[in-house]
Amino acid sequence: MLHSFRRLLPLLALLIACQPDRKPAVKAPAASQKLTDGLGRSVTVPAQPRRIMALAASMTEMLYAVADTAGIIARTQVCNYPAAVLRKPMVSSYPLDMERLVALHPDVVFTIEGITSLDDAARLQQLGVPVYYQRYERVTDIFRGLRDLGRILHRESQARHLTDSLSAELEKIKRNQPVTGPIPRVLAITWQDPIYVYGQNTLFTDRIRLAGGENAVTEKFAQPYPALTREYILKLNPDVLLGGRFGKLDSTFFRMYPELRRIKAYQTRRVFAITGDLMERPSPRVVESVRELQRLLQQKP
């Protein structure tokens, strides 16, 4: 047996010598996609993002509407819609709990202008977490944002189906506007002391236009939500005031500022409460918010 094995040795050596050189296996770098976000920033994210989250409640709603929800790994402390999001781990967005966020190893984090500071975004990207911003000036920008998410997450058909449906509903709302009559001028307050309002350069201006009204604040301030004096509001003399039920504001807001009882909105009792989440969030429910605004505007004095 040993003699036979020795006779095979030259043949084995020849076979080994004829084998091609094998280099150590090198892991190929993960494929990625280079994007330009809504702020014009260059962002590189994985070609197939699997672990995603948002630092804005509105974008969490957008992800639930477009993405594979199994890949949504967390929520913020203010995310409450849809109800399923409450089962996700929570990461504080203000102040940003960077340590907990990084520990979840997201492939990409989505946010919107004004919610996440650029300094925090830069720090996250240094830690290997890309941050993608969106910004909106008009309602149709939200539809564009949904389609962008669909493209990034390879869910184009889901996003397109959703935005087509939302666009069709928006057209129905626009057709329901009165053909004649004055356009009501609407002042929407966000805080009572001092009095902060939705300025001209906010999404509210487009929402109220689509609902059949116009923002009573026509001047563009440096801040999107400017603080107004009582004298300025008296000069505006809005036809409609949004920010709370008439009875509640009569005992709080108008009691604090009794001179504002002279505005048309108070005189005609066109003072209405609005659904906060619908008004505040640039989410897929934006059409629902426009419909709510239209219903309030069409209530007779």
C-alpha cells in the first residue's frame, strides 16, 4: 500500500501545479446610490436600504405609506400615526439621542428641513449614518417627496399609486371651491402668548389656497412662524381665525386680548379648531387637512 501511494506522488504534484493560482477572497464593497436631497446635499446610501427610520413624524407617516414597514426600525417620541408605529422602539428626536440611534444601525435616516439640525446630520454621517432631508413649499412637493422615497427604497409602484390617488382627491377638492364670492382671509395661530401664526412662507399658505381661502398674512417675514402684535392683527382683520373653538378662545385668547374681538372673525364667530396633526405635518394626510380646511371655510357665518 505504501509503495502504491509513493508511485502516485508525482501525479498528485503535477495536478497541484496545474491548478490556477487562487488569491484570497476579497469582499466586494457594498453597492450604493449617490443622491442629492431636498437641501441640495450630497448623500450616499446603500443601493438596497433595509433598515430605515425618520426623525420627523410626518416622514414616519410617509415611510409607512410607501416602504416595507418591516424595515422601519424606530420612531420618535412624537410619532403616533399609524397606530402600528407605537410598537417600534423609540428614539428621541429632540434632543436627539444620537447614541441610541447609531446603535440601531440604520442604513439611512430621513428627516425634513427644520426638524433635524445640520450639525446633528453631519455628526451622524461622520458616524456612518447617512441623513436625507426633504423640504416642501407646496402640497405637490409632498407628492414629489413620496415618489422620491419610492425611488430610493425601490417601491416606485407603491409611491406612484399613492400619489396618483392623492392628486385625484385634491382635484376633487379644488372643483368644490365656490365659483363666486370673496375669498376668505384666514389667520392661523400656533401660540397665544406671544401670538405666533403661520406665515406666508409656510405650507399653510398653499393648503388654504387649495381649500378656497388665502393666508391673511401676505407679508413675508424672516421667520416662517412670526410673532404678531395685536395692532398688526387688527390691521389684518381676518375673516376666519384658526386655532381653537370659539368658546374656548373667547375665554382664553380673546380674554387676554379683548381688543381683538373687533376683528371680523370674532364678530361673525368664524373661529375654528383644527386637527393639529393634520395641519402641522406634511404627510400623506395633507389632502385630508385641505379637505378639513375647506369644510371650515364653507361654514356660513
